[in-house]
Amino acid sequence: MIQDEIKQAERATFRAAFDIGVWDIMIASVLSMLAFAPLFSDRLGDFWSAAIFVPILAVVYAALWLVKQRLVVPRVGVVRLGSYRQARLRKLSVVLLIVNVVAVVLGAFFALRFEPARGGLAPVMVLSLILLVGFSLAAYFLNIPRYFLYGLLLAVAPFVGEWLWRRGYASHHGFPVVFGTAAAVIAAVGLITLFARLRSLGPLGDGPLAGNDR
């Protein structure tokens, strides 16, 4: 009974301090790279079309860090992750590493097995599976259910994009359309979550949750 109450208190503190929509906005920023990079690939190539987004993502990360430090920390306080949460994050890191290794192996296999000109659905299926598994694991280990919904949205996106591309409704396998839309939706959810958290935490200096996350 007491252990359950401790876990519930830990989850409440974790959500107040970390589940504030900032991660959602960062995820949306990364997805925007999948939306816009294909549009630049013809001129810049695959590498540079993605590389130009690195400084942009760095600026977004810095802005979100400032938001957390200036608006969230003064209300919540400095929250240190307890052993329970640290263990879950370590498990998440290990599992995601395994998923990424498997993804690289499958990607290399399909790249050698299928010619790009054939436009097979195998790479699309691999991408969808990676996105679904990755976000589902994040939802489980972080106790943030909406990440599973993000995984479902992003798992369907490549198939929708491929369908649009094959019928001539979109270019670049539909990535700009589907991932741009997904990024906009996730960013909107992140902003709504951030404003709701700040409103629920009250004015600056009234942080009742300052302390340790155990």
C-alpha cells in the first residue's frame, strides 16, 4: 500500500517536472527534418539536406531549455530522479539501442535486397515498425500514454505518404506532407501541454513540488 502511494507520488512529481510538453516540441522539431529535408535533397544531397537542420535543432533545444529553466524550475524546483525512475530510463536506453541496431541491420538488408527504383514497400514497413516500437517503448517506460498515440500516427504516416506519392498527389514519397502534418499535430499538443502545466503550477515562486523525485 505504502509502496503504491510512493510510486503514485513519484509519477505525479515526474509529470509535473518533466512531462511538460517540451519533449513533444522537440520530437516535432526532429520530425520537421523528415518533412523538409527531402525537398532540399535534390540540390544539396541527402547528407547536407539533413545536416542543415542540426543548428536549427540546436536553437530549438536551447530555447526549450531556457523555457524549462526560467518558467518550470522556479515553479517546481530542482527535481532529482529517484532510483525507480533512473532504472526505467536505463532500461529504455538499452532497449532503444537494441531496436536501433536491429533497424540498421534491416535497413541494410532491404537496401541490398531491393533496388530503390522498384519502389518496394519493405523500407516503408521497416520505418513504420521502428517508429511504432520506439514510441511505444517510450510511452511504457516514461509512463506517458500519448507517446503511444504518436507511435501509431507515425507508423501510419509512411504508408499514407507512399500512397499519395504513387498516385501523384505528393512528391518525395509523401514525406513532406505526412511528416509535416504529424510534426504540426505533435507540436500543437506539446504547446497545449506546456501552457496547461504552467497554468496548473501557478505563479513563479509557488512551486509546491520542489524536492526529490523518489
